[in-house]
Amino acid sequence: MTTVAGGFTRTFASLRNRNFRIFFTAQIVSVTGNWMQSIAQMWLVLHLTGSGFALGITAALQFTPILLFGTWGGLLADRIDKRKLLMVTQSAAGLVALVLAGLTLGGVVQLWMVYVLALALGMVNVFDNPARQSFVPEMVGKDQLVNAVGLNSAVFTLARVIGPAIAGVLIAAVGTGWCFLYNGLSYFPVVFALLLMRPWELHRGRPTPRARGQIRAGIRYAWNRPELRFPLLLMLVVGTLAFNFSVLMPLMARFVFNSGASTFGLLMSFMGAGAFVGALVSANRARPSHRLLAFASIAFGALLIGAALAPTLLIELAVLLPLGAAMITFQATANSLLQLNSDPAFRGRVMALYVMVFLGSTPIGGPIVGWVAEQFGARTGLGLGGIATVMASAVLLWGLGRWHVGQLNRSHRPIARTGLQPE
């Protein structure tokens, strides 16, 4: 019993921090709304067009700003008060959702309007995502960072279970507009939580002063450190070709399993249930490793291939449970590695690169995978992501081996011969 209680305490340790606790609670409400909007938006586009390519374009428009301007968002997060920046970005995202709700409930929504608002939300996320990612260590400090990242992932994945399920029911019963309305209103608790925080309890570093070349300096910093470069390169491949569920799952529901929005929601919920368990396990882990990242990625890729081959809906749901767990283990491990290995002065820019390769790759991968699914079927789109992920993970393992051998050789290099101090 003592061991169980101790494990429970470790899993939720960062919630003892008041600032993180109120932010965490508000995020449950808000991220659920995000998933409801994501599901409803893609279903609305599919209803308006019946096109997988249009789904890919919608995803591309939402994430293109992150790809193009993400590093500027990260630099801004390094320069100014992240809490105040998040108040602005969360309010703006809520406004975008409320506009989409009004257009849809008013019966006047058209495809171009969805495109414009997806692009507007993408512009907001340029600044919101790096600030939100790099704000976590400010709330909890470095000692509880891994736990907080795991719990944040748990919130995200719990919402992945709840949001699609609610969205599926609402879409079937009353249409997509009510999902957008809920999401718009759900940003208010987050803004209120940010207002309630005690700023003097935050673990803030010194703001980065203005200087020329800071974007390039952030990119060089991440590239020259293998412990940052390896996760970012792997995430670039996975984000481009494997994290396209908002494009592929509507097509799986309609054209593979010949069903509607409720099945779409069910598919996303099962994947989210597995991810929730994986997130809690990640929160209880003492420290992440690059090897864990590679093996989680291999498991994720193999399960994607399994999901592509699943012959029935029941088997598909059974595969999506462990797939979700592997997916969130990969994501949480990459996030923690980047946060822990980043200097506070560069953390906003490093996390902007994380967001760029994880979400900003969607403008490239979304249309590609959407076109592949339209031409060859949704199963082929899933299989493509799985094969690419397994191959990239194998390359990472090979690279890790060479990196560790290099570290070992340098640590045993005679100082008298080189004239250098040990690294």
C-alpha cells in the first residue's frame, strides 16, 4: 500500500505547486474544447467538400504560420513576460473560435471562411505555443519539470478522449457549431487562471535582451547540441508523415468503416485513452532518455502500420489503444529532453523549434498524406507514416551509438597529447 501511495504521490507531485495546479485545471476545460473544435472543423470541411485534399489544406493553413514564423514566436517568449503573453494569445484564440461558431450556427459558413479562420488561429499559435511550452518550467522549476510535462500530456490526452466523444455526439445531434461555441468559451478559464497566479512564485530567468541575429543564434544553439538535434530531427519526420490523424481519421471513419461522425469520435477517443495511460506513466518516470525516445518511436511506427492493416473496426480500436500510449510516450519524452537540455535563455526558441517540427510540419505533411489517402486510400496514408517513423527511429539509434562512442573516445583522450581540458 505504501508503494502504491508513493507512486501516486510521485505521479501528481507537481500539482502541489499552486500556480501549476490552477493552470492545469483550466487546461482540462480548454484543451477539451480544442479537440472538440478540431474534430468539428475537419468534419465540417468533409461535409462541405467530401475531399481528403481539402482536409489537408485546412490543416496546412492552420499550421503554416508556425512553420514560417515559429522562431519569432519563440524569441518573443524569451524576451517578455510569458504569463501576460499567454493572456493575449488565449483571448485571441477564443475570439477566433467564437467567430467560427457564429458563422456555423448562423448557417452562412463557407469553405473559404473555414480556411481564413484556420489561418487566423495558426497566427495566434505562432506566439501561444512556444510561450505555453516554455512557461511550464517557470511554474514548477527544473526538479519537477518531467512530472509537469507528463501531467500536461495527460491533460492533452484526457481531452483527446473526452473532446472527440462529446464532439461526435454533438455533431450527430445538433451540428458542428456548438462545438465551436464551447471551445470559444473554454478559453476564459485559462485567462482567469493566469490572472490568479502569484507572479513572485514563478521561476523566471532573465529576459533575453534585444540584439541582432538572435533567431540564427537559437537555431545554431539547437543544431550544435546533439542532445537537442536528435529529437528535433526525429520529430520532423514523425510530425510530417505520421501525426496527421485529423486528416486520416475522418477518412477512415467514412470510407474504410462506412460510418459517420460518431465513429470518427470513437476512433480518436480510443487513441486518446491509450495516450492518457501513457502520459501518466511518463509523469511517473524519473528522467527521460534518447534511447527511450527511439524505442517509443519504433513502437509508434509499428502500431501505425498495424492500424493501417486492421481489417475491422473492433481490431482498429484495439490497436489504437497501445498506439496512443506509444505516441504520447514519444511526445512527452521529446518535450522533456528538449526542456531539460536547454539553457533558460534559449528555451523559448528551442521550444519554438519543437512546435515548428511537431506542428509546423503539418503544412507539408497534411496535403501530402491527404493526397495519398485520396488516391490510394486512408490505410495507405497511415502505413506511409508508420514506415517513415520506423526508418527514422532506426537511423536515430544508429546516430546515438556513434554519438556515445564519440563521447567515450573524448573522455579517454590523453590530456598531455591534446593540450585540452577534459569536456
